[in-house]
Amino acid sequence: MYRIVFRIESGEDVTIFAADGENLLALARKANIAIDAPCSGNGSCGKCRVRLLEGNVGGVQSRHLSDEERSSGWVLACDSTVSGDASLLVPDIASAYKSRMKVADLSSPAETAIFLSLRQSLAEIGLTLDSGIRAVSIRLTEPSLDDTMPDNERLIRAAASALGASAVSLPFKVLSGMPDILRGSEFHLRCVAAERHGARAGGDIFFSGSAAGGSSPGIAEILGILPGDDTSPVCGLAIDVGTTTISGLLVDLGSGDILAKANAGNGQIRYGADVINRIIEQQKPGGVRRLQLAVTEETLEPLIDGLCSAANVSRGSIYRMAVASNTTMNHLLLGINANFLRTEPYIPAFFEIEPLDPSHVGFSLAPTSELFFAPNIGSYVGGDITAGTLACAMWDRPEMSLLIDLGTNGEIVFGNSDFLMACACSAGPAFEGGDIGCGMRATDGAIEACVIDGDSLEPESTVIGGGKPVGLCGSGLIDVVAELFRTSTINGRGKFIREGRRILRDKYGTGSYVLAFAGDSVTARDIALSETDIDNFIRAKAAIFSAIMSMITPLGFSADDIDEVMVAGGIGSGINIRNAIGIGMLPDLPVSKYRYIGNSSLCGAYAMLVSGSARERLGEIARNMTYLELSAQPGYMDEFIAACFLPHTDETLFPSVK
């Protein structure tokens, strides 16, 4: 056994004992050391760089490292193996995805306005803001030798009267602690109850009793009993589980008010940037549990603790949890094998699922709490899209709308109140830094916006967090390609046709554009976008545009028939729409037709949480939405190939692009 020390920059050292030949990336994962590997360790991205400080490691010579970098001790963790005692530096950038990823500011005026608009929209379209959960004060008569009614009957009778219910159910989880709580509070209680229209699916019902003389048809289930002087809010959690980031809201179920907000990087990222790599990782020994714990124990548990701390409430005050996530994330979160999603005929384990006990997934909330999932409609269009469709209300309007959710994956919904069609396209890795030599996620040091002078070709870049750049993230990538094309530095095929001090060419004549020279970057190497990178990006943008056209064209529509385009998702928040149109990624429509709607998935999860009628409508939307499997769509590959050009091989589709 050999002693391996990982020296975490800006962190503590981690020492591990490993066998000869053990892979460094696998070793780091085993020790829960965050090393970013968008390709999940197959050697194609070159992002899992660590620096050998002492000792030696074995492995292959990676093409992603220059001779100078190798002589300075840099190696790729995925290509390196243990061959003796060693000490390795894990730079900040390798773990930035976990702690410093830029996500939408849920407290910003724009995001706050989106949630206020959602609440107003719920009312306007007849979806009542009523969670069905409420708390009432109850004062019971104390038992005596003359009144020996058992505690459960005493509570049920009083609760039925206070709630106006014809019947009340009392789960065993509440019954088990009832005697002590009744006497500790001198029979003065605050009772938390949920309105039911029938027996709770999978519920643990111990007793049902009818209120004497009750005329209401309603059934109430007691979710918790608290001392009568308790004033804590009855809470719920709305969670968006994204492939890259996870966002959450802690909500007062009585008023609908948002008590706290939080974001975090999805801990599964170290197993791959895209869902396919994570599914592959899940098939390895212990993979199902490993992927589940990465999102539950490593990511969601700390996020929930942070929300509770910010709002000064306990986990026991949370009675409902609503989750919106894509189909793969649903499977990975629940610990269900997702392998059949990636193999023909692409069948998920479920589209809709009954509410669960959160403890089955590992969440410690109120004992009677429920976990809801937004329904999926296809193997690659999940609850995040159905929730987003609910939130943006396109299903309730006659205008033709297009919803584009740009995250690690690209999902698109087209339609109006008469019909809805949805599809997914594989475009995410490039926008998250995968397949791009200088690419990175939107963390500190990423160039997120850029303007290039048409004469000098000098760039003016905006860097997340300020300071020197480390690499280029998705929104910056769109800007740079658009600016290179606008200034006629590259042609429609993405090849360099101008020269200058920032245009470098290798021995084969292949060009690249230097955004920052070695002396001006954190990494002490050039940050450059190559023709290979541009080619990868063109395919990614083509996937989005061809998906849009493959949906609307067979229905007899053209881009001009689209009345509104709503852009959602993490990447969408930073996109320059004019630039996205200029490179042929989005339809050539007036910019006024585009609007950013924030985290629509989280908005939909919030609606599920606070409105029973919204949950019902969400189910209807999912069941009535048509899922288009692009891989089986005739003509899709023709559309895709035609879009692999800047802006497009058909110039009539982009009349405004000069």
C-alpha cells in the first residue's frame, strides 16, 4: 500500500492509502475529493488536472497536456495511476463546481418578480393558492375518572370540529407520541392537518373517526400535533434538481411566502457532466447507491439544513417536499436503475409516481411528510419541463409559444392552449465547458461575456468574480463565436480567415483565437478557442435550432408563426439573445419576442407545493403533452446537418444576420 496525499488548495490535506495501479480519479472519488471530470474520466475533456508535488505516478501521456505542463508536474487524474507514495495538489478550479458555481440569484429583483408574477398567474388562471395543509388551535377536555375516553378518540373528535371535517385519520407516526404531547401541553394543542379526498396512498393510517353531527364531506389527516403555544410556520420545500445545479425554496404553506432560498452544485457532477456518463457510472458496482448519495446526502441534505437555518425553523416543521427534475435525475435520486433510459427503446421506470415518504430516500423531515415528483413525459423530457410548462402558463394561452430550457441538456416545448409538443436535444456538454479546450462551467474565473473589436481583434471580456480568467463558460462561448463571425474572423464553417496577434496557427495551419495570453490568465497558459472547439460548438448550437425546426415544421408552422420565445435555465440567464440569433442557435425573430423567465422548473415545483389545483393541472399537462423522440424523427438529421453552419446553410432563415 502507498500513501497518497491530496493537498486541496484553499482546503485541508486528505491522506489515502492505495494499492499499486489504482486510478487517481477513482481514488479521489472514493475519498469524496471534488475533482471536476465532465467526461467522467474517459480522458476526452482534459479537465481533471492535478499537480504532482512529490513522488511519482504511472499512467499514459495525455494529449491534453503540453510538454511544458508535464515537466511542471501536471497530470490528468483519470489517466494516472498509483505507483508509489505521492503528494498531489488539487487546484481550486478542480473543485469550483461544488462551491463557487454561478447560478441564478434567487434573491435578485428579476427572480423575485418572476415568483410574484407566478403567484398572480395562479390566481388569474383559476389555480388556487391553497396547499391543503393548515394548522388549527385545539383545546381538549382533560380525561378524568368520569371521562375515560381514549386519547385518540378525544383528539379526533376535537380535530374534526375545529377543521370542519366529516372524518379525521390519525397516522401511527402521530399516535405514537401523542400521549406525552397531550399531557405536556395540558391538552392545548396546535394541530397540523391535510385535507384528503380519500385514503392517503401508501399511508400509515391507524384510526379513522367521524365527527359527531358532521355535515362536511371533507376528510382530514392529522400530520402533527404541537404544543398550543407553538408559532412555527408549517413549511414545505420546493426543489429543482438539475443536472448541474440544484435550487431550493423553503415555503410557508399557510401563506405561500418564501422563507429562504438556496443553490448548490449537484454533487453528481464529478461522475460526468451529462446524464449518459452518470448512467454509465451507475452501472458499476455500488453505482446506484453512489449516485444517489451524491445528490441526497452530499448536496440536498446540506442545502435543506441551510434553508432551515436561514429561516430559523426545524426540519420537523417541513410537511411537504415537491421535486422537479429531468427523467434521469428522478431515477438517480430515487436509487432506481436508469440504464434502460439510454438504450433503445428508451423506457423509464415511471412517468408518474405516487407521493412518497421522504425518509425512503433518506430525508429526515416531519414523520408524516410527503414527497411529490413532477411527472415526466419521455426518456429525456422530465418533470423539470412539465413543471416549467405549468409555470409559464403557455398551456392557457392561444398565442403560439416556444419554451427553451437551456441547461446541461436542451429541452424545448412548443404549442398553446390547443396542443403542446416537447423534445430534448443533446447540446449541453459544450455549453457547460465539455468538448471545449478552454471551456469550464460558470464558476469564478470564467469569461461569461465578450466583445471583440472589429479592427484590432482585441477582446473586452467580463470574468465571473473579476480578476484574471481561467477559461470560457457557455454564455461567453456564444459571445466569442458570435463576435468572431461578426468581425469576419471566421467563416460560416468556423475556420479562421483573418490574421493578427491573437490568431495563432499550429504546424498544420489550424487556427485558434487567444482570449488571454499565458501572462494574463490564472493557469499561466493561453486561454484560446480553436477551430476544433468552434466545430464542437457549432454542432451544439445546431442541435438546438434543428430541434426547434423539427418540431414546428412538420406541424405546418414556420419560425414567423412563433409569438413568444421564453428562455429558461441556468445558461439562459446569461445569454446575449442577439448573439445567439447571429450564430443560428435561436430563430431570427425580433428580440422583443424573447424573454427570460428564470428557473421555470423551480417555479413549477413551488406551484406544486402551494396549490392542489396546480398539481392536478400539472398532471393534465403531462398526460396531454406529445413527446417527440428526435432520433426517430424523419428529416431530423437533415435539419441538423443544415444547421451546422454559421448561421445556417439556408440564409433565408436568418435575414437579419449580415
